[in-house]
Amino acid sequence: MRNVSGIVRAGAVALVAAGLAVGATRVSGSLQLATPGERVGLPESSSVLVDSASLVCPGQQRLGATGLRDVKGEVTVAAASPDPGVVQGAPGGGSGGIQLLGGSSAKGLAQTTDRGAVVSAPVPGPDVVVARANAALAPGLVATQVWRHAGDDDRGLAVTPCQQPSSDAWLVGGGGGPSRTERVIVSNPGANAVSVSFEILGASGRIDAAADRNVSIPPLSREVVSLDAIAPAETAPVVHVTATGGVVTAVLDDQWILGATGRGIDDATRAGSPGTDLVVPGVETGGGSSLRLANPGDTEALAQVRLLTDKGAVQRDELRAIRVPAESTLDVPLPANGAAMGLGIRSDQPLVAAAWAERRATTADQMGDFAWTPATPALRGVAGILLPGLEGTTKRLLLTAGSTPATVQARFGTGDGAKVSTVEVPADSTVAVAVGDADSVWVVPTSGTPRAAVSVAGVDGGVPFFSVASLTDAPVRALSVPVRQVRN
């Protein structure tokens, strides 16, 4: 006869584990004991504030790839929790801390115990960096990495939001050309080795050679994979990263040098999962721009793309009916209207999407920089981005609403000097808000389903540098599942 009480105890342990760990967060669980005569039953599960959160930053993106030239940039990682009152339901007091930890030894780079304070540190080597917060500072944790290089063809700026780990990530970025190099940087923040596989879609279909590429990533480490090694000369790649045995984060670092002309660098971060109704926020169209669509299914997709501008939705004839072949990608040129906008994408088959935009100098060599902006889920709670070491740049918060109007509370900076404003975003529209010299931006939606991004632009030696960082929900709440042992 099977041991029923053992099965019940094992199920209780599994449920406790589910309540304790949700993604990269942790909450406290509870175990209630029943008397022998008590009725079997479980209390209601509840949503509670996380008491531990971790975000993963890629470290020096262009160091440590076998067979590829190293390009060292000035890299700064920053982390912070929002000011009191920003996270709904969070107590005004309480203690906690934020740490920046680097490499497999989890070396302490910087730390703070002050809510709202921005803690930052330089990252000299090719190590994964983890921003970790506990107790009262865990809800709303945000971390950002800034990579910058100036003075030669490798110049460029990449503002990269640090991410919560997952077992699945879609990366949209990269392109063709002999001097365009793409590196997929996969980081494992956990205590066990994780196996990672790659699926790559291209303009002519699925890349079969990529299916045989698997890597094992040790704990608290990262692996840099050359996209050119597994999808050589692909003009419109989209990478699907899948992890087994744990969770990871992934970015696609894209650098382009056309002949002797530096065209820029950026990190393509995780795009929203395949869907039939997507929104890409934060498309700056001051130069060339395009939309990349990927169809991972086995049926051709018919898509419609609308421009979500400051004057509402615009439907261009050439974007009314776009056919995306099965298991393939497609680059669609966008009009250069000189304004910030979002993109609304509807299709009859699930798609993955991101936009590309560039800035170029007006001099003869036309050096410049570019940015990738993925389709993102709607914001539901608290989102933010940190902007260390970017004084003297033009920074804008770009808010895009879907089919219904949206309202957000925007906070620029932290502490007593923060500027707070309420921003109304009409349906199917984009609103741009100047950030000024603030070193952080926080967004709390109060109605509707907004998306958000922050653009950073400047000029160095007559050459533009440019990046766009998409905002996604910060870790705030998790599901707590109380359990009751019903039999000994």
C-alpha cells in the first residue's frame, strides 16, 4: 500500500517552495498544523510584498568572447529602491539593504541601506553583476548598466536595464555586413549550472545550425556566444534563448562598423513573448528607422502596423498589410517623421517585434549610434530606470498608450529633490516628457495600460551617441501560498 501521509507531506513541501520562490523574488511562507479531527482545507493564497529581489546586469559586454576582438567601455552599474510612498502598500519605515555583487565570488562592489538612494559602481571586467535587495528595500528594486566608449570607430552608448531572470527570452537585434558583430550574453545568477539552447530565425527561415548549439553556464557566471558563429551573414536575426535546470538573463550586444565608419552599438534586451497585439514604445525617428517582425509559427502572418504619435494613431498604406513568412523575420522601413512615437502591431498569428533607430553625424564620414527598442508588456506596478554618469545629455521619458487612455505618475530623481508630475496619455498616442538632469526615472501607472521607455542622446566630438531603455515592471509582489499539514 502507498504511504499516503508521505505523499501529503511531500505535496505540502512543494507548495511551501512555490510560495517562497517566485522568479527572482522571495516571500515568507507559513505552515499551519491541523488537529486530527480538523477538516481538511487550505487558507486563501494572497499577494504579498517581496522581501528579497535580484536583478542581473551583463557586465562588460564586449569582453571575454572567444575569437572576437575585445572592446572595453566605461561601464557603470547602478541600483536603487523607490522613495517611500511610491510602492503601493509598502510600509513607510523598515530596514533593508541593496548590494551590487560581481563575478563568481559575489564580490561586493557597493551597497546602501538608504531607501531612494542610488548606489553605483564601475565594472572593469567581464563579470556578471547582480543587484540584490532585501527586506524593506526589495519591493520596486531597479538596476541599470551604462556602457560608453568614445574616441574611435568603436564609440557608442548602451543603456541597459538589468533584468529579472527567466527560462525563456526573445532577443531582436543585429544585422548583416562584414564588420557588424553580435554577441549573445547569457548570465546565470543561480547556485547551479544551467543549460542553454538557442533558436534563431532569419530572413530566409529558421537557422538549422543554431539548433545544435548548447552551452552550460556555471553558477554566478556568464557565457558570451558569437551570433556570427552560429548564424553567419544573417541580415535580420531574432534569437530565442531557452534555459533548462534554472533561470538566466540574456542580451544581444550589437556593434556595427561600416568600412571605416563607426555606426554605433546597443544592447537588445528581452522582447515581449509572441503575441497578436503588441506595442513598441520609445521609437525615436530623427534618423533612419525600421521595425523587425519575427513569426515563430508554421503559418504565414498578416500584420498591420500603426504609428502611435503625439497626435494619435496614423495608418500608413504601406504598413496596412504586412506578410511575415512562417518561421522567418522581416524588416519593415519606418517613415522618418522626426518625432518620437510608439508602434501598434496587430496580426492574425503571434509575432515578436522590436524597432531600430539611428542618429548620424552630418559630416562626411557620418559616424553615429543606434538603439533597439523591443515590444514590451503593459506596465502594471512600478517601473524605473537609473541614468548614472549621463550629465549633459538629452533624456526623455516616452509614454505610449494602447487602445485606452492612460495616466501615470512620473518621478524624476529621488529624495526631496525629486520632481513629480501626472502625465495623461491619450489612447493610441505617445507623449514625450523631458527628464532634465535627473539621474533616475520612476513610473507608476494609475489608469490604462501604458508602455514606457527613456531615450538618451548627446554629441561627443561632433558624433551623436544614442540609446533607448525600455521600462518593465520591477519586482514588487509575489504569491504567498499558505499550506496546512492534514495528516501525520
